[in-house]
Amino acid sequence: MLDACGVSSLEGLFAHLPQEVMLQRPLQLADGKSEYDIIDYFKARSAECATGYASFLGAGVYSHYRPVVVDTIVSRAEFLTSYTPYQAEMAQGTLMAIFEFQSMVCQLTGMDVANASMYDGSSAVPEAAMMAVRITGRDRVVIARTVHPEYRTVLRTYAKHQGMPVAESGYDSGTGMLDLAALDAAIDDQTAAVIIQSPNFFGTIEDVKAAAEIAHKKGALLVHVFTEAVSLGLLAPPKEADIVCGEMQSYAISPSYGGPFAGIIATKEKHIRQIPGRLVGETKDANGKRAYCLTLSTREQHIRREKATSNICTNQALIALMATVFMSLYGKQGLRELAEQNLAKAHYLADGLPLKFSAPFFNEFVVKCGDPEAVNKGLLSKKIIGGLPLGSFYPELSDSMLLCATEMCKRADIDEVKKAVAR
Amino acid sequence: MIRKVTHNISQNESLLFEQSSPGKVGYQLPDLDVPSVDAAAILGAANVRSEIEGFPEVSEVENVRHYTRLSTWNYAIDLGLYPLGSCTMKYNPRVNELVARLEGLAWAHPYQPESLSQGALEVMSTLENALAEITGMDAVTLQPAAGAHGELTGVLLMRALLESRGNPRKRLLIPDSAHGTNPATAAMAGYSVENIRSNSRGMMDIEQLARIMDEDAAGLMVTNPNTVGVFEQEIVKVAEIVHAKGGLMYMDGANMNALVGITRPGDFGIDVMHLNLHKTFSTPHGGGGPGSGAVAIKKELEPFLPYPRLKRISDAWAWDFDRPQSIGKVRAFYGNFGVLVRALAYIMAHGGPGLRNATMDAVLNATYIRKGLEPYYDLPLTDPSMHEVVFSHDRQEKLGVKTMDIAKRLIDYGFHPYTTAFPMIVHGAIMIEPTETESKQEIDLFIDAMISIAKEIEDDPKFVLGAPYSQRVARVDETTAARKPIVRWKPA
């Protein structure tokens, strides 16, 4: 091969590079390791993390059972090691699976159109806000303080240099729900989007319909966010929203210390050309046979460059496939039963505990417990990871923690947590 | 002659929605060990949904067969050469999949105590250090979820530094050969875009750069090697021009597979860059994600990095949230951790010398393809190729066949097409990146296929225009898809 290339050594392939840029020493990295050594290294790192603990953490990342079949499918080389399906004739499998993902997301959320996925739920929020700005021609955004604190932070990072002022709207300290009167006052004639989350960060179910009425009355769009996709199996879909965005992690995507996950954006038919990211559409081939391809790419960066709807390029196809397999395994009946189990576990845990808020909740809720760190410390000795202390996100809730119970929590562990919190 | 593939049967399969039967399920839940509850009573009847209309109802085996059948309709790197230029489709080692699924790593909750996350933090720190050494930069953030996300992070960092010096400036200079994400990112970060022309060698027009680089320009977004696969020969001088006016050098690291172990961006004047861990560092593309867009920076940008940052407190890792000058967070939590595990496993398997060898093999393979195809396809830019080579369809277009048609015919030969019609500065681009993964045998098959297609075009161009002939679908009508978008299934 060297002869064919007209060089006498591999180094000769780089002879044209300016001498001054050449690295004159080896990279200071260890020599290559065998497969056995690599597994050994990562087993040791794994052992330095929590294994064999029961967990009551939620707050945007949930421990749900992952059916074995999910990994069977996503380990298929044809899904795992293929690229973005630009060449439709050679990627019908990926394309049809994404089409099913988009369709199921629509069925769950009550929207007409969903994209092929976003990086995660948090980055879907600023994308939804930018979308609302394009649709309304307005520039301001109001976001509820009950939206996940990290999602709000991400929104601010994106918004800062786009001339998109972001205002936060508070919650009712009794119910744990959005303060609708305050929300009404926060919206003006330049508000493009009102962003709420339900179940909100406290696990509380918001009055989506009332929030939508307030937003629409002033010509703003309602953006509905969810972090716990399992709730979609039981809760009324946010049909009143104009844009729905959220996180699919609960659907067979392991917590993996915070990623990779898959976000979604869904909306009404009339906004289809403002949606960011990849979209798969149904069409026909030259012989009239049903086929799928990426579509409406004139919205996207590789065509529109600086005028694109977003700079987003990749989606989270393989992760979205995990969610797709999960949704179709559980199906119509299973998603509901799963959600009902979560509801039952969380309410068994909450029963008798000093709840901070009075409104209905799904599978997580806020409890007063004096010193949350002390409670958690006691639980750790029983191999239980307790709830999330709320003081760093909400200073006014420093005496409280956010507890989550899913179908993975066993009754004996739940009883231990109840004891520790009630003490 | 088609040597790589033979016709095979392909399973027909309808959408899952069309296969559903009421009552079929593919799941099992554990027995509920607490009292069951009445959802409507707890939540209020108005908050509870009616049944999910049209949602699938299939058994486990139907589910497995469905997705397995779909999978067989895809091409994959495990089936052969996947020469998409700028995409670096290299082999994805399976040990990386195994280690990313180890319980302590895969089931780590981002809010679990730091004392129970030390292994995860150690992985992240080790990867940060390795990437800093590979790029010649001072620090790395692993938070961005993908390449374009890394670009946004990097440009926000530039902006924050310039702002701290009193003026964020208004424009970003971007070569006309750049990926579309570069200008789209600049716009998202509040900059207007000014294009720099490429010269007849496909490199940046340095005279134009010198003319337009001023104290109103935040800096330059450069890709090196650039998208035509050639090394920007005057990169050091380019950096001097930009730095002399107080600007910053951003590098799009999409083509880093041409440089690792040979030269380091930090040593040729780059201030901030992103890496695509799913390209250079072998994490699987998964049909379009997940990726990871780590950003490497010089010291002066360090205070602005997304928070939290790793720090060492009495022999243990901890997260430092006290970062007053930080640009904030670009996503929740700490990054695509599962992808980071795989990237570190790749770096460990290769080690320093192995990474350098991989780079050299990648350039060798691209150069070998170039030599093999040069007699048959026009090569508009003749500087030596790095990891990819860009031909033009000029010769074939005279017979009515364009780059996309050649690509579709390549499918019949059992190869995934190359990148078509990009970069835009090459008319009818045929952009080929083989990566180091490929053996001489596989590459020779590819060269033979491309030569065979060139001959077919001379003999019977119309035949090529009808390709592909071998797939379960013929040429897909993308125009109709865009004109009347059908983006979800609806019951008939």
C-alpha cells in the first residue's frame, strides 16, 4: 500500500505538514491494554460506585426496570453501528423505527408531530423556547420555578445571548403547584412562551389546562415539560399545550450517571416547519412501495446554515430505540399498569409522613424531615440511598427532601425510609 | 462486476401499530407488594387519561421479530466499509459496550452521594486528562452531548472570555468549506457570520482573512484538516493573524482522526475545540446518536467552563459548583457518561502508540483510495490527502450522472455511499473517508466497485440513474415526503 501511495514509510504521509506543528514526542499515555485489563479496570471503577443499594432518588432520573429484550435489540449491529439514515434505501430499519417512535410520542402526548429525539429533556427546553419565539415573533419567556432546576439553568445558558429574557414564576407554598395568579402577572404582550412541568419537580400534578388558558389569553404559547415519562401512561395528555418537550429516560434508559438520554419535542401540525432536529417521514419509492426517509431538512443546519431552526445535527437514535422497544413491549395496557404501580408505591411511602405540599402527586413528593442529610446518612448504613435534599435548589426547602418510589422499590426498603423520615 | 454481495431475501414487515391485537402484552411486572390504589380517587378523575388510542399491543416474540427484521434492512459498519466523509465510521469495539453496562456505572444516579460515585468521577477525570494530552490543550469539559452542542459550548466560552475583557464582539469568521453546524452555532451564540473564501487549493484565503479580521470579530471557526481533507498549511500564520487582533481560534474537531499522535491543535494556535467522541474515539453512532462533544480549551478559558468541575478534596473526587464566571450548564447533569466510558476504553486499548498508528493507517487508507480512483474520477484539489479524499462528479456529470446517482449505485455493490454534495466548495463532491478500520481487501473491493461504476456510466448512464436495484426499496422519493409530510402513523 505504501508503494501505491508513493511513500516509503507511514511517516512519509505526513511529510507535507509544516515541520513546526509536528508533535516531536510520543503522547504521554499508557501503552495499550488487553481486553482483560480493560474489563478489570472498569470493574474496579464500577465497584467504587453504589452497587446493591435500594434508591429513592428521582428528580429527573428514575430507576425503572429495563426488560432484557431492550438490550437484545439495541445490541444488533445493524442498529448499533449504523450512521444517521441519510441514504434511505440502506437504512429503512432505522427510519421505520424512528417513525414508530415519533408516532408513539404523539399518541402519548396528544400532539400531532414529534421529532426523532433531542439530546435530552433539559436541552429540549431552550429548543422549545426558541421555537416559540420563531412562531410568535415575540422574545420573552416565562418559566415556572417548579420546572426542574437544571432545566431552568440550561434555558438561561442558551437564552443569554439570543436577546431572550427569561423570567421565573413562583409556586404556592401550600399546594406545591404553580401560582397561577403570579403566572398571569408575569406574562406580557412580548411573552412568547410559558414553560411549565407536570408532574413538576416536586412530583405535583399541575393544572395544565388553567396554565394554557392564561398563556393563550395573552397570545403566548404553552410549553409543557415532563421528566417522568412513566406518568404519561396514567395522566391526561397535555393536549392544551402548544409544544411538549421532555425526557424519555424512564423508558428503559439506564441512569448512567446522567446520560446518554433521549429528549423529545412534539407540537401541533401547524408548527411542523418550526420544529428543530431530525424528522422521519413516510413516502414511496420509485415503484410506489411504502418507504421512509428524513424529511423537511430545509429547516436544518446542513442546508440553512446560520438561518437554521437550530444547530442540532445528531439525535439520540439508539437511545430513542430503547424507548421505542420499551413502549411497544409494555403497550397500551402495560404503560398504565406500570404507572399505577408507581402511584401505589409512592403513596404507600408517603402515607403518614409529613408532606410539604397538599396537591396530588405521581411517584415523587416532598417531605419535611428536619435535617435531610442526617436522614440520608442513617439510610446509607442500611444500603438505602434516600431522597434528594432540596436546600441547594430551593433554599426555602432546606428542611425537606424529594422522595421517589418506583416499581423497583421493595416494601421492606420503603418501610425503612418511612421509619427514618418519621423519626 | 459486483463481488461483495449476493442477492438475499428480505423479510417483509408492517408497522407495529398494524400488527396489534387487543389484549396482547410483552411485559411482566412484579407482584405489587403494597396496597393498590384508585388513581382517579387520588389524582382526580380529570387528571387521569383514557386509553392510549392506537398504541401497540404485541407479544414479546412479535416485538423481537419486528425489530430484528427492521435491523436487517440497515447497512452497518459491522457489514463493511462505511466511507462517509467527515463521519469517521470506524469499528466499535464490543468490550466498550460491556464495560459501559457494568452495574456501578450504568445504574449510577447523578444525584447519588459523591462518596458512592468515585469510580464514575475517576473515569471522567482520566478521560479529561487523556483528551487534554491528545489535543495539547489545558482543560476539558465532558458536558456537551454532541459535536454541535460542543460547538455551542465552545463559542459561548469564547464569548464569555471576550466579554470579560470588555467586548464580546459581533462577528465570527467561518470558511465557506465549514460544516453547516458552524454558522448555525454562531447564530445561536449571538454572532453574525462572515464567510472566508477558499482558495484554489481548498485552503483558507489568508489574504482575505487578514483583511477582514479586526477588533469587531470574535475569532475564527476553522476545521483542520478542513472538509476537503487537506491540512491548512498556514494554520500557524492564521492563528497569528487572529490573535494579533485579540480574536480566538475555534477548531471543529470532526476531523481529529487525521491528527491524533501526529500534531496537536493546542500546539498550532487553537484556543478552543470540540471533539466528537463518536467519531475519533469509536463510540457507536447508533443510527444517529448518542454522541459526545467534549470541549478542550486553553487555560485562559478555564474559569468559564460549564459547571460543575471535578476537584480533588482529601484524596477523593468531588464536584465543584462554585464557579462564578461559568457560562452555566449546557445540559442537565454531567454529560453523556455512558459514551465517555466507551471513549476511555478505546483510548486505553490503543495507548499512545496505538492511537498514532490508527491515525497513520487512516491516512494511508484514504491516500490509497485516492491513488486507486484518481484515473477514473476528477480530483479538483491536489494537495496531499489526510484521512479523507474528495473527488468531483465533473467527468460523470457530462454523461448525466451525478454524485448522488453514483452513491445510489454503490449500494448495489454492497457498500454504504460516501458523503455526497458536501463540502459545497467542491462541485458535485464525492467525499470518501475509509478510517483505519479497513483492510486492504475491503478497500480493494471498494475501489473496484467505484471503477466498475465509472465504466457503467460510460457504457450506459441511464442504467446507473435507476439505482439502487438491490434493496427492498428502490430510490426513495424524498421530494414528495417533504411536500406532504406524513410524520406519524394514523389508523386508516
